[in-house]
Amino acid sequence: MKLNYDKLMADQPVVFWSCCNYDLVEHPHVGDEYPVIAVCHALKAAWNTTYYDPLGDEGDMADIEWQYQQLKENQNA
């Protein structure tokens, strides 16, 4: 589910993991009570990953990368 990038960034979420394409952040108001949010600054996009602790599961991280690739393809279409 896509989120409002500008509104999210205005709340300055805490980045807890970063790679070359996107950052993983906590929800700025409810923290870890909400699934991890992925943010791609180059695409000005943010989305709910549906995962609460993806760093502990290689499959979750692979799925988040897939989510990013899908978003990127849809933005370029």
C-alpha cells in the first residue's frame, strides 16, 4: 500500500536500515506497532511493506526488494 511520501518525510521517520535504492523506516507516530515502511527518495515514494521485522528474515527482505522493483516499473510505465 502506497503512503503519502511528503507527509511521511515531514514527520522525519527514524531510518533503521538503508540500501542504495530505499530506506526502511519506523512509522513516525506508532513506531514498531505498525509494519515497516520503505521509502525511495529517488521516486518520492513510500509504502507499507506489511512486515514488522524484515531484517530477521531473508525472504521478507527479498520481498521488499520485489515490492521496490514493482513500484519502479509502475512509475516508469
